[in-house]
Amino acid sequence: MTAEAAAWATSGAMLLTGRPDGPPSSPPEGFVTRLRAVGDILAQTSRALGRPVEVDVLALLGERAALAGLHRGGDVSCGGAARLLPAADGWLAVNLPRPEDVGLLPAWLADAGLDPERMTQRNGGHSPPGAGVGPGPAVWTAVAAAVAAGPAGPLAERAHLLGLAVAAVPHRPPAVALAAGPMAGLPLVAHRIVGREAGGGLTGLVVADLSSLWAGPLCSNLLQRAGARVVKVESVHRPDGARGGPPAFFDLLHAGQESVAVDFGTPEGRADLRRLLGAVDVVVEGSRPRALEQLGIGAETLLAEASGTGAGPLVWVSITGYGRAAPGRDRIAFGDDAAAAGGLVVWDETGPCFCADAVADPCAGIVAATAVVRALAAGGRWLLDIPMRDVAAHLAGPSASGPGPDGSGEAALVAAPPRARAVLGRGPALGEHTGTVFAEFGLAPRWR
């Protein structure tokens, strides 16, 4: 029994990995060591800044599954919206978590002759409430047949053009250049704007969190543990989709935070958002760059304007699927397909299986929080570009072989169920603190 396999088994992540009709799977070789190394940097740096963040980073991977009752599905994601499908020359990760994804399938797989009306029928479209997330069986059967006839690379590229979360699974993880300097060892791109700002901790700093779902909120949750005050910023028309998921998971990540709701669709709302972001210390966001650019907000511009003023963001952390630079800046991604794109899957004689639950999401959140504390310790102002695909590629490795939880090999491993940290309170209601937060910063919300 290796130390890595034992840690994987006790964390709960093992029980989320592997075929549902077989034993749970060991992690890719080196994954545990590399993720723990990031966690060690987070703990050491936050401790030096005065308020240590010490968490079991492996256990964080299973929190959503623990609170939502999710289970391993092999080539079906734990959440149910993604599949690993064989193509003519390889494998594709196809993730269809949004109802509108089904309507795009005929355009994506046009040569397969998919019937748009059939794709959106009740029994062929998304599953009814309570039956899991993602399309129903009829859709997946049609998609699998169409994918099997085509090459993986072109299918993925065509899907990207349509805004679908589809990725070719590489035969080996792509090479990733790690950052240097204060960010040494982290899979990200860091741009430092050197100003007069001295290094310091998070106590008393305000984090504006524009992100949603898991990666960004986990980053902010960890920064909150390091002493930051977190203000969750959402659109009044498109709030965080996690609000519609398991309430306990939303509460876990957002308890003790404040909520501001802004109408991004009006000039007044966009102006309010820009003024708010110019008044906080850290910005966490998880959108493709063009989403904020369309609102007239640019990370580089805000950081440059703030440099040397003694006010405004010290760190802007951007979590995306494929990074802020072309060609990946406009590609959509979620945790399961981003992990597969980085080669973070486990293989058996049948093919690839998903590794844990949407694993690129929590891993990117851990890397992001670590990068923020490192940036604050170093001083100056920073733009941190964290692609989930690159985080996954850095953590990936060959599929491990050796003793499993069935008693074979040197020793038996007992795969513990996934677990979550204690939920300490309720998450804020949408816009619950808009008035008080804006009043505190002298920013009267004009859109109401």
C-alpha cells in the first residue's frame, strides 16, 4: 500500500473514482503529492501572514458529493451531466449541464442527422427534476453514436465554436509551464504590476467574488478562513447557479459572506459594478474574459488605474477553462470536461473514467487561493490567470496500478465515503446586503 493510495482512500475521493460496478480506483500517480504540495504552500504562507488556513485538500474534492449524495459513475460524471465517449480516433469528454446545450446538438453533430425536435422532446431532452442533471438517455444514445463516427479533435473544435463544453482527452497530460518567482510551483500565469503596496495578510481585506458554482467560491471560502471579508456579487437576472443546487453545499461555501445583486443589463448597474470593484482589495471571478469586457470592465485597466493610488484591487484572480489568452480565452469549460482536457482521468482496460467529482473545480479553487496569499505576501498588484485545464494537467499522471480496496496486492484499502467540513451557517440571500455594502463604500446603488 502506497502512502498516496492510503491518503486517497481515507479522503473520500477514491470512492468517487472508478467504474460503478467495480472497485473504486487509485488516483493518477503523483496526484496526491502534487495537490498536497499546493496545500502546504497555502498553509505555510497564510500562517506567515498571521492566520493559517490548514485544510485537508484531498477531502475538499468530495465535499459536493458528500452533501449532494453523489456517487462514482466511471465514464459518467458524478453529477451526471458529462460523459466520456469513444470517438473514431480517441475519446471525448462531453459535458451538457445546461438545458440550452441540448438545442445546440443538431448544429454540432449536423452530419449525424439529429432531429432538433426529437432532441428537445420531454423524454429525449433534460431529465425531469429529481432524476439527475443532464440530458436524458435518448439524447446520450444519439450523441454517442454520432461521436463514435468522427475524429475527436475536429469534434471538440466544432463544439467550442458553438459554446459547448467538449474536450478531447489527450493520451498523456499536456505539458504545463509553472510560474516562477513568488508563484513558483503553481500552474498559472501571473502578471505583477509593481507598485508601492507592501505585502500583508488578508485580515480586514475585502474580497469581491463574482464567480459561481465551485472553483471561485471555494477560493473565496479559503480566503475567508484566512481573515478576509467576502462580498458575493451576482447578477439580479442570472445569479449563481449553485443557488439551485443542494442548499447545504451553497451554505458551506458562503456562510458568513454578504451578497450584493446588480443589474448588469443597465448602464447604471454596470457603473455600480465598476465602482464597487474599484473599491475592494481582491477580485475573484470565473468568467471568460469577454463576459466582463462586454460590461466595460477590464482587469488590466482596473489594476493599472489603482497602481500607486493606495486604493483599489491588489489582486485580481481569474479562473477560466483555458486561460485568458487566445486561442482558449473564449472556450467554455466546467470541472469534469476541463479535467479530462488536462488528462486528469483514470484509465482501465475499457477506457478512461472521471477522477473524483468535477475535480478541476476544487483543484483550481485551491490553487487560486494559494496564489492570492502568495501575491499578497509578495506585495504589489497582481493579475492571476488560472486555467482549470492547466491545473488539471499539472496534477495529472499515469493511472496507478497496485493494491486496491478489494484486498488484492500487499494490503487492502478501505475507501472511506466523501465528507464535508461543518456547515457553519446559511449563505446569504440574493442581494441581501446590497444597500448596506454600497452605503458603506459610499456607492449608492442607482439601478433600483
